[in-house]
Amino acid sequence: MDKKEFLQKLEEALLEKMDISDAAEHIRYYNDYINNEVAKGRSEEEVIKKLQSPRLIAKSITSNTDRANKYDSNISNRTEKSHYSYDNYDNNYHNNSYNDDRYKSYSSGPTFSINGKPINGTVVKIVMFIIGILIVGLIIAALGLIAWVAFNILLPIILVVLIVSLIRSIFSGKR
């Protein structure tokens, strides 16, 4: 089974139990996972062989979603299919014109991973916040260094030049 077939089967199985936006997130995850593993030098077939069957993965995802939804009083029946049908979603899909790029459109932003494992968005935000604080700190330190040089080196030099000019003008008789 190749990546195209794997993702098609996974999508079909997920759409039986969840709406298209939830299914798309899972499809995007597996698409990115396979791409990352292939980028590391593994073959597409090898990566897909190590994954479970698409139906089993979908069953695992939907059963976890079902259990979570039982405890969520704000959602009446989240596992019910959305008003979008599979056929309206992508007619080209049935014509075997599968395009991996369509899953990238569901991304909520850039994704980050380390060794092929996705990093939680909150962790990325925290790291970016810390980096921002460090950059602001460096800018403040640079401005502080400039101020120190101005007051401790340049100001005395300017004062000495002014005093020397004043003394010259006094003794040369020019006022």
C-alpha cells in the first residue's frame, strides 16, 4: 500500500464517524508523519508497513473521541457526520487525483517537529515568547552599553575639549 491509498482509506474510515474538519487534522498528521519519516531516509512502503491498518487507526481515534465526548456536556453528538458528505467534500478524490497539498490547507499554522514527533503548539508559543524576551533584553543591554559609553567616555572627552577651548580663548585674548 502506498501513501495515497493509506490516506484515502484512513479518510474514508474517519469520515464514517466524525466531521470533515476533525478528520482532516488526523489525515494531515499522518501525511506529515509519513513525509517526515521518508525525509529521514526510510521508504514510504516501510513507514506504512509499520503503521497499523487505516481502519484500525480510525477506530482507535474515533473510540477515544467517543469516550471523551461522553464527558463533554456541551456537545450532544459530536461523532455524527457533518452536513458535508464525502462526495461533496472532494469529487476529485474518487477520480484518483489525490493531492497531498490539500491537507496542508487544514494546518492552523506552521508545524514543528523534533525527530519526526510533532511538538505541541503551546510549547512552541512558550519557546517563542522566551526568545522574544531574550531579544528585547539584548536590545536593552545594547542601548545601555551605548549610554554607558556616551556618559563615561564621550561626555568627559567633550568636556575636556570645551574646557581647553575656553582656556585658549581666555589666554589668547579673544572673547
